[in-house]
Amino acid sequence: MGTLPNWLGELKNLRVLFLSDNKFEGPIPASLWTLQHLEYLSLSRNELNGSLPDSVGQLSQLQGLGVSFNHLSGSLSEQHFWKLSKLEYLVIGSNSFHLNVSPNWVPPFQANSLDMGSCHLGPSFPSWLQSQKNLEYLDFSNDSISSPIPNWFWNIAFNLQWLNLSHNQLQGQLPNSLNFYGESEIDFSSNLFEGPIPFSIKGVFFLDLSHNKFSGPIPLSRGESMLDLRYLLLSDNQITGAIPSNIGESLPSLYFLSLSGNRITGTIPNSIGHLSFLEVIDFSRNNLTGSIPSTINNCFSLVALDLGNNNLSGIIPKSLGRLQSLQSLHLNHNELSGKLPSSFQNLTGLEVLDLSYNKLLGEVPAWIGAAFVNLVILNLRSNVFCGRLPSQLSNLSSLHVLDIAQNNLMGEIPITLVELKAMAQEQMNIYRLSVNANSSYTSSLYEEQLVVIAKGQILEYTKTLSLVVAIDLSDNNLSGEFPQEITKLFGLVVLNLSRNHITGQIPENISMLRQLSSLDLSSNKLSDTTPSSRASLSFLSYLNLSNNNFYGEIPFIGQMITFPELAFVGNPDLCGPPLVIKCQDEDPNKRQSVVSDKNDGGYIDQWFYLSVGLGFAIGILVPFFVLSTRKSWCEAYFDFVDEIVRWLLRGRATYAKNHPRRR
């Protein structure tokens, strides 16, 4: 830790200095560049900043310079290499250097290893590389190169043991043959290469052509063999046609096979079962049809199988239960039917199970809770599962994502969900999903991913998947009261219980879910006032309480002021901002008594108006009927009325005589 001391420059006879993999920070002291006998200097993987002075070019005895994985920057000119004629190892990648040399520059050295990744070398392919005849290791990744690869480069490349040109904008086509000497590792991923995949590939241990524009079929269909190949990555291209039927015979030593994100059609060939060393199969995001071949159970080394986003049909073969090393299984977005095979109980190492968007039916098996003790993600979304949610799911102590939305589940939400221990941990980055394969390459290459419906939208998580802790039981037929115990799952980030028949109240202590960022309880039968404690959920960025029976004034304070009107619509008795319905000047707590008064006094009001109407009718109609039937009574009645009228008129005339108007 700390900075590099200046007194290092006093060691005048120093030949070798290795200080890599520490936490040194600050600039490299200028005194180091005065050590004229220095042969090897390694300061890689520290926290150093600043630039390299051109005086480094005066160290004529220097054979190896390593400063990679720091925070160094600045321009490197020809002066920086002026007298470095003995330099064999130049490792300066993963900094922010900018190489500024003339187009005709010829380096004074013949390097064995050049690691200049993440340096700015483009836009043209570096012509000075043509002079290097002894190269075995070359890393020009992420170097802002945006031109075709010149033909002369292949005379150098086929001698390389390591070649990384990834994450540039290299154009054009690769040669028909990539025939290297030895077991080479080649990474051309994330460029703009197009055309067919090379017909012949030999002497290659690792080949990554993913994220380009390669088209046409996989060349294995022509009978070419890649006996040395262990890792083949062809994902996210424009490859068409079927998976070659002889893939099992042509790639007998394969550990990692990724064909995802292409336009591959046809079925998965039975010969896939011959790849007994395979640790990862990723055929996702294609147009594969047919059923999953039962021969896949012969791939007993499999730790990850991803067949998601295809058109596969039929039942899930029971033979998959024999893949006891399996940690990640994605069969989502297909047309698979039938029940979940009971043989899956043997997959005790499973961490991810994604069967979403299929046609699977039956009850959610209770044995899931006992069998998958290491399960982190369970996604059964959008199937035809029915029955009650098994309480045994509470045994999934490592579970972070539970998604069984869009099924036909019924009954109450089990209160045992409070026992999901991993969800009760209030911390971030509490797990990291990566397969633990026999090969370290496989563990670093395979990246788990998951689609989560949160905040009212579809979100895909990869590198930040560890931040997701979610329960989604939406769009079922669940009933009963809101499960109060959920408020003890302090790590929850996403909670979606919408489109069910849940009743009761939102508990006031929901504020205990301090990491909650998305809460959707819409389209239920929840009632009571909206808890003011929800305003203290500082992480909450999405809220939907629409279409329930909430009433009273919305507590428009704190975090609640950030939510739009749509979060509260469909609750007829809710009022106040952000709704346009204004609240009356009354205590919301008295609403029950007001409603009671309305209900109890309604009958009195009805009887009052009914009695008035009846009295009026009787007072008019009874005399009418009586007088119309008895003539003598009628004459006497009207004589009496005339007498009253004459008496009133005489009284008015007398009053007018005694009280004349003043003019």
C-alpha cells in the first residue's frame, strides 16, 4: 500500500524489480527511470496513475516492462522505445495510453509478447507490427482499430499461441483456413467480421468468434474436424442452417459450446451425447424445433444447459435428471408440456432453474423444497401450474428469486415464506452466480442471466444479477389476506402480488423493507387507508396500488410524491394528490362512522320521506272521495270555504282603511 518510494532510484545496480499485485498508488517515481542496469520491471495490477516519461526509452538493458492494469495514461511516442533494442515483453494493457508514432516507424525491438489491450492504436491496423517476427503473444483488444486485417498479418498470426483482437471494429472476412501451430487461443469476438466461418480450423484450443456478422452454416457439416478445439463460441452472429449431425464426432474434446443468438434451425442432433466432456451447452435464442434428445444425459460433465428461446416441444426428458453436475438449467420460452419430471430430484447441485413461458402443468412439486437446497433462482413463470403453493418452498434457504407468475395457483400465500433465509438478509452483492466447472475457463466464460418483470417493465440482468431479490406471484388466483410475514424479508428488492384476489391491509411495518424498489399490488381486493409508512421506503422507485378498495387521503409526503396518478387509479374512495379527486375537510379516520351513519340512517330517511308522501296523499285524496260521494257534505263544505274567504276580504279592507300608504 502507499506510494512507491523515491529511494528505489538509489539502487543503481538493480536488475529486477517485481512489485505487481499490490495496492501501490500515485505516480511512478522518476528515479526509477535512472536505473540503467534494469532488465525487468513489473508494476502491474496496482493503483498507479500518471504517465510514463520518455526517459524510459533510455533503459537500454530493459527486456521486460510490465505496467498493465493500472490507471496510467498519456501519449507514447517513438522516444519511449528509442534504445529498447533488447525488449521482449511489453505488457502495458488495461491503461489509457495513446500510441503516437509515424506510419513508417519500425520498432528497435523484436518482441515475444505484446500486451497493448485498451490502448488507442487505431483507426488503422498498426503497420509497425509487420516487423515483429518472434511474436507468440499478442493482445490488441479494445484498441479502436476499425479497418480490415491486412494480408501480411496472417504470416505472423499463425505462429501465435495467444491472439486477442476482440472489441474493435475490424472488418472484412477471415481466411478460409485458420491453421495455427500448437494449441492456440484465438479471440476475434465483438468486431464486424462477416462472411462464412473459416472452413478449416486446426491447432486451435480456444476460438471465440462471437458478436460478429458471420453468416452461412456451421462448417462442420462439410466433414471438417476440429480435434484440438476445447472452447467454441459462435454466439450472436447470423449463422443459419442446422446444427451438424456429426457434431459429436467432429468435436470430441469440446468443453464449451455456444451457438446462441443465431438463426439456426432444425433439431438438436442425437450425436450431442458423444460430447462427454462438455461443461456448457448454450443453444439459446435460435429457431430450434423438435424435442430435447434423451442422449444429452451422456454429457455427464454438464454444469450449464441453456436451450431457452427456441421452439422446442414435447415433454422434458426424464434423462436430464442424470446430469448430477448440473448447476444451471434454462428451458424457458419454448413449447414444452407435461409435468416436471420427478427425476429432477437428483439435481441436488442446481442453482438456477428457469422453465418459464412453456406449457408445463400439474402442481408445483413439493419436493422442490427438499431437493434444491442450493437453488438461487426458481422461475416457473407463465405455465399452467395449478393447485396451492407448497409450503415446503420455505426450505430453499439460498433462494433470491421466486417467480411463479401467470399460472393458475390458488389458495393463500404460505406464511412459511418468511423462512426464505437468503431473502431476509439486508445487504447488497450477497451472492455471485457462476458455474463451478472443472475448467477455470468455463467458470469465467459462462455468465448467468435472467429476465425479471420489475418496475412495470422487462429488465434483463447479467452482471448485476446479484442485486436482484424478488418474489413475483402475480396473475394467479391466490386469495386470503396480505401475508404480513413478507415484511420480515428485509432483502426484498421486487415484490409483485398483482392480479390476484388478495384481501386485507398493507401492514404499517412494510417500511421495514428498506431495500424495496418495486412494489406492485394492483388489481386485488386490498382495503384500508394507504399506510403513511410507505413514504419512508427511500429505495422505492415503482409503486402500483391501482384497482383495489383503498380509501381516504393519500399520504403525499416523502417518497410518495414521486409516484404518478396511475399508481392509485381504480380506488374510488381515494383522494388527494396525485389524483385529481380532492379530499373533503374531514378526518379520514372517521370514514367508518360516516359510512355507518349512511348505512344506519338510510332507513330512517327512507321512512321519513315515505310518511310525508303518504300524509300528503291522504290529506288530498280522502276529502276528495268523501265529498264526491255525499252531496250535502259537499255543499256544506264549499259554503264554509266561501264564508272564510269573505271574512278574510273584510279584514283586509278594514286594515287598508286604517293604514293608508304614504306617498
